[in-house]
Amino acid sequence: MSTAQAELQQSAVLYDDWAASRCRAVLTAIFGEPEQRTFDVRFWDGTVDRGASPNPPFTLVLNRPAALRRMLLPPNELSIVESYIAGDVEIDGSMEAASNLAEAIGGRLRSPIAIAKLVRLVIGLPGQAEDDLADTRFPEHARRLGPRHTPVRDAAAIQFHYDVGNSFYKLWLDRRMVYSCAYFHSPDDSLDAAQEAKLDLICRKLRLKPGERLLDIGCGWGGLIMYAAERYRVDATGITLSENQATFARERIEKAGLGDRCRVTIRDYRTLTDGDGFDKIASIGMVEHVGLSHLPVYFASAYRALKPGGLFMNHGIVSLGEARPKSLGERVFRTFWRADAFIDKYVFPDGKLTATSDVISAAEAAGFEVRDAESLREHYAMTLRHWVRSLEEKRADAIALVGDHTFRVWRLYMAASANAFSKAAINVLQTLLAKPDAHGHSNIPLTRDDLYAGA
């Protein structure tokens, strides 16, 4: 080795030592000394700071000296997320456990003094050019299509989320491609069994009968309408705003020989009329896209399309925190912290979870009678863990289909959602709504015994 090469190597070692020392100071300011942490930290040169646990749930990997600068400048939730999406930071182990990192950092930044101290430390970290993440974000031109929840902008948002590619979803969904909470009779149930149990539960709650007309608002890839047409002999129609989903669902319907009583159309829920005359309606995982301001329109549309005496199953995620009062300080912090910016930019554009009370109030204002409500919160955490595990097992295939950035978005989004459900930050409710006829009849049995007969 020449003298110049030796000097260059020595400079690189000194630089790594300096950068690692700066990073350790930042990590200590946020998470405490290594022995106070539940996780390990691995640096770009392979060195590891061991945490308190001999079997940590995950290791935080800093892939380059500038990783923490990317992660914490500016100090908010979106920066933390984007450092992972860009590959500056890696999570080796449980992404669900690692999703608590943002909350831990946010907990340390509740005062201007703490923020200023952290920023001073982070500014001293090495810098680098940022990766372009625009390919994974909801495009800005789509946001200029009109105000939130206009039909054209809703269509763009739905297509952004669901048109990632049918092949991508097939990697980690069940065989029926049901993209909503499953229903587990036992933790040992397979995802296929649990999703079929959920579809059957919906059909039983709707008390489907042969020959009835069923509408599925936001039908996805047709899992529910195909199941209901096949097992309950109904005439089923699904509507969606995703061309990819509609095309794939039609192919599946044709292959299953259900074309005579099962169909999918591209249609906005706002176009439903009293002339549609459905006996039963389901909406599974659709209300999250509607938005608080449009809940009255959503329920009024379903009410119009439903025959008197009919039933409507609304299955959707709600926020437990939205109903709870927030102090001025909490509201200011959420703005500074950019809470929900990740979901809005990368996952569900324009989507915002509402409180249970908002959903129920809007349904009743439209004329519906609430007949039953069931929380499936623990079931959704279990469902998401199945999805994350399958996605991680097929990482190479997923990256080949959608790229590394998109793989990381989905891994993080689903793992963080599992964490939120398990901690009771969010919930998922199946709410059975009735449209009583002119005599007040709702056609609901006196007890729930029929729901569980033979179950």
C-alpha cells in the first residue's frame, strides 16, 4: 500500500470515528444510553451498540453517516419515515416494534428547549444529497384536480393506492384477495380461513337470501360479491373507482362461472339513486376514504339505493383519539410533528380517520337505524401481521414488481397499523344499519342466535 493510500484509509477511519461519535450523541439525547434502550443500533461500519435486551425485537441500522441527519432534520414524523423509505435507515427485525420509535422521539420533543437542543446536535451531523422519493408520493398534480373528496380527486386517490399492481397485492393477500380485516376464530387460523370466515360473517349479518340483490361499495377485487353469489345465491354488484381492480375482478368472475349473477362496474358512490333498489348493501373498508365532510353524502347515497326494510353493513376503521379532547399544546405539537403526513403522502391520499360518533351520527342523520356494532380491533392487528410477514418473506419479488421505495412504504404502513390496532389507538367496527319500512319493520330477528348457528 502506498503512502497516499495509507493516508486516505486513515482519513476514512478518522471520519467514521468522528461521525459515529456525533451519531451516538444524538442517539443518547433521544433514547438514552445504550443500556437504557430496548433495541440495538448498528452503524455503517458494522459496529453495534447493544441495548438492554439480549434478544432485542429489532436493530436500528444506520446505513451511512448522514442517516440520522436525514431522519431528524426537520425533527418530525415525516422525516423519520422518509429516512427509512430512502434507505438511509434500515430496520432489521420487527417493523411493528420499530414503529414505536417515532412516538419515542416525539415524546422527547414536547418543548421548544428540547427541540432546539436536538437541532443543534443534528446540525453537527454529516450531510448528503437526498434521494428523490417523488415516485412513491401522491402526485402534486392530482392534488390540483379540485378540493378534497370531489369525484375526480377521489378517483385519483383511489387509483394511487389500489393501482400499485394486482401482482403486488397477490404476493401477500389471501387466495380470495380480500384487503380488509379478517375474522379469526383462533390465533392459529390461516389467513385464508380467517378471510373466508369474515366474508361469511358479513353475509350472515346481512341475512342474505337467494335471489336478493346485493351491492358492495368499494368492492376491491370482488371477493365479497363472488363469495355471496356462490354461497348465498344472491345477485351481486360491486362498484369501484379502480380500473385495475375492476378488470381483475371481472376476469375472476368469468373464470368462476359467476357472470350471470355477479358483476363489477366503475362507479362513484355519489351516483347511487333510489332507482337502484338493492335489498342489501355492504361497504367494507371504504368509509376511510370518504372523509368527515362527506359522511352525510356517503350515508345518504347508500340510503337512497337501499330498499325499505333493507340492511347496510358498514365496516371501517375509526380513530379512538379523534373523539377525545385535545389541549392547545397537543394541537400545536401535532401540527409541528406533521402527524398523518406519511399516510397522506404515501398511502391513503386525502384519507382521514373519523371518530365512531361521527360515523354513527351521519348514518342516523341519513335515516338509518343502528341495529348492531362489533369491534374487530384485535382481528385487524392479527390480519396485518399476516400481511407484513408475507410481504417480508417475498421481499425480492415485491421489489422486482414495485421497487424498493414502495416496498418500504407498504412494510412500514402495515406494521405501524398493526401497532396502532394493538395499542387501541385505532379501531375497526362492523356497524349493521337498517332502513325500516313504512311500518317500522327492520326484518331483524329478535336475537343474534341465527348469526352463530353452526359457526
